Amino acid sequence: MKAQAFHTVNILTGTKSGTIIKDVDQCAELIKKAKRPLLVIGGKVLDEKGLTKPLGEYAIDMADAVDMPICATAHSIKGLIEMGWMPESTLDFVEILNFLKKSDWMGVGKEGNHDLVIFMGIRSDLLERGLSTLKHYAPHLKTISLCNEVMPNADYSLPNWTKGKKWNGFLGGLIEALNDQTGQA
């Protein structure tokens, strides 16, 4: 199923539109196949309502499950530190986009560029424009949006889940699937 824009400003996404991903195991497989995944989080990981636990905790659990670095943007940096997690990178959202566009960038941790970038908790208008930038200028990357609104410029996006129940179930199931695939309890 091709992604349908939630906001009318997102309609003109060009000839390449993202794929809706509803299957937890399919999403987990995409993450596990990545050689150098990166999780980029924004300030909404601290502010998001309607979930059984803060979105930031889901981000930390996901990063722990697959040993994935987190790039914290906006005020998510302070929130993660308060949760007892030190992000591997603390860049502004535009800065991380500029680095990701460069195919020869050595990535967070200087171990090589990332092949998959997952986004959570970033304001939808900002994320959509950032994903458009990566779609056009970073063909070496695959992107996944784990926000609760469709992001047609991402390679993979969750559906429009304006209620937290489905989104909460997906995120919890994704972490469980990632832990199952890595052999953790």
C-alpha cells in the first residue's frame, strides 16, 4: 500500500512515495538487516501523549535491542539524560540531515555511514521536509518513520494512527520482535 499524505502540504512528494508498514515483523526484519542503523529522535519523544510509556522509553528500548546509536535532537537530549541514557550524538535536526546526505560520512561513532535511519518524535512538518531532502539527496539511505502520521517521503512509514492504542501496540510489538530476533529476553 502506498503512503497517503496526512497533511495536504505533503501531497507533492514526487514520483517516489513511501510504503506503509503495519507488520511488526516486517519492520523488525528491515532494522535487523541494516548494517549500521541509526535512530534519530526529536523533542516529541518527551511530549507525546496517549502511550502506555513515554515515547523516549520506546526509543531507548529499541536502541538497546539492536545496539543502535541514538542521535538526539532538540530538547530530547535533556530528557534522555534524565531517563539515564546518554545519546551517542546530539546534533541539530538540520545538521544530522546534512551529514546523512554525504555518502562518505563516517557516521555516528565513526564506524561508517548509516544505511538505515529511523525517525521518532520529530515534528511532522519538519520531518516531512527532512525526509524529502534525504529522498532526493541521499540515495544510499533507507528511511523509516515510526511517527503516528504517514510520511510519504520516508521509504517506510506507519499509517495515520491518531489514537495511541494501535501505535502503542506496534511499538511494543516491534521491541519484542527485535529482542526475539537478537536472542534477548
